[in-house]
Amino acid sequence: MTQVTPADRRNAPPWLRLIGAIVLLGLLVACSPSLDWRQMRPEGWGLSLDMPCRPASQTRAVPLAGSPVELTLLVCHVGEHTFAVASADLADPARVGPALSALGQAALANVQGRIDREQAANVKGMTPHAAARHWWLTGRLPNGQVVVEQVLVFAHGPRVFQMTLIGPSVDERLAQPFFAALEVLR
């Protein structure tokens, strides 16, 4: 199991801490626990996904894999669970591996966590890549609250994606449809 130390977390790039803060903030400002699944196809992403609530969206310029990119984040909350999907077009396929690794390490650092389980990512239509992974993590929020997190990083061509579900416990009723509905559109 990989452990992230407080020093690792402090040394993470500011944009990685920002993504983590947005996702973690969602745990503190959760909305209604009712599910309202909706299929989404974010413009320009070439991806179909299901979200259990209406997501807020924000786009920021961030450094990723050595160059600035526009990273778009969709995030919504159901009860104590936060759902997030981030995507960036790297324009250069050679940057995909380092970017996927950086996204995964940021997720781990944001919860000062450990990897409980890991497997290769399996998303219909994705570009195969050794750094495309699905992790199950356990960690803590800055306030000390224990959380579990599922993180999936994958790519299609030079576009990278990070899917995150985080909450106080594992809830397959939420996780299964969120991750299983993913499909890269051709």
C-alpha cells in the first residue's frame, strides 16, 4: 500500500490541492440525498457519463504534465457523497502517462490516504494505457473525518479524465452506476 505523508501533501502543486479542496469541500456542503440520475455528454469531451445530481462546472488553467492546460471539473453531491469528473485536453499524447499518474497521486495526497485496492481502468472506448487505473482509497479529510474514495483515471487520445466518488463509506448503490455508465464516444 502506498502511504502519503503530510510532507507529500504540502509539496503537491497548488492546482492539485485546489481539485482536492473542491471535492473535499463538497463533503462538507452536501445537498439532498435523493438520486436524480442523468446522462451527460459534456461538450468537447467525447464521453458519455451518468451523474446522480445536477453538477456545477468550473474550468481553470492548471499545470499538468509540464504544461498549462484548461481543466474542467463537474461536481455534485448526494448526501455525504461527492461525485466529480475532471477532464483536460493535453494536445500531446506523450503527456498522457505523466498526467494520469499526477491525477492519481493528487487524489491520494488530498485524503492523506492509502490504496486499499487497485486495478487497471476498464472504460468502453478508452485508449489503453498502463497508467489508466481504478483505485479504492481510505484516508482522512483535513478535519480528521475518515473517508473512502474511488478514483478512476483514463484517457482517450490526448484527453485525460479523472472520476472521483468520495464519502464516509462505500455505497455500491452510488458507485456502480457512476463508474459503469462511462463510455468514450467515437
